[in-house]
Amino acid sequence: MTIDNEISLKSLLFITESLEQLLGQHGAQAVLRTAGQRAAVNLIEMLPLTLPENEAASRSGAILAELGFIGEMQTIAADMLQISGNRFLEELQALGLKASQSGRFYVIGLFEGFFKQLSGSNRKVVTVEIKENDEYWKLE
């Protein structure tokens, strides 16, 4: 039996909403980001590599797209990523759930975990800016 991406994403959205109700927005964000980081290590079963950061970011984006969280990720600068097609927010709207920002922290945590696993770098996403249909993540 396999569970498709849509079912997993919907389940995560309901978990996110419940966490916000129980822990508040900041608590939910912290829990989801940490969960994403921990999950990433288990989703890619390999020892840390020493890929260049730009290649690690590109591969991390490809994994997020394959998992169904985003459409694509592009590196705009050494410290800036452009994310197109945030499936998480699209599904929130389709389900009629309130527009929770906490869920995006799971995706950010996944990215940070993949990125660290592939490059050995401890860089984090420090800001998220939304412009039209794209997000811009700044790394530090």
C-alpha cells in the first residue's frame, strides 16, 4: 500500500492547524521546522556529502518538488532562492482551511535538513518574502 503525495499533504495541513490551536503560531512553527529537519535526514539515507552549496540547494529543491511540496526552486543568488508553486498554500486554500503560515515551516525545515545533509552547511532560511505566486527564501 502506498500513500500518495496529496493525502500526505492534506494530513500535514490538518496537523498544522491542530498544532496552531494547541501551541499557538510560534510554537507550531518551531515544532514543524524541527520535524522537517529531522525528517529530511531520514528521507535521504546517506552520510553528509561535501557538495557545493549551490548544488546542494538545487538538489534539495528537486527533492521538495518530487515530494510534492513545491513546483520548483531556483537559485537567484548565493543567499537567495526562488520557490514557485507552493503546493502547501494551494492545498490550504482548496481545503478551505485558514491561511496558516506555520505549515511552510515544515517545508523550510525539510529544505534545511536536505541542504545540511548534502553540503554539511548549517545555513538556515532566515526570511521568507512572498511576491505574486513566488516565494523568496534568504539564507544565512
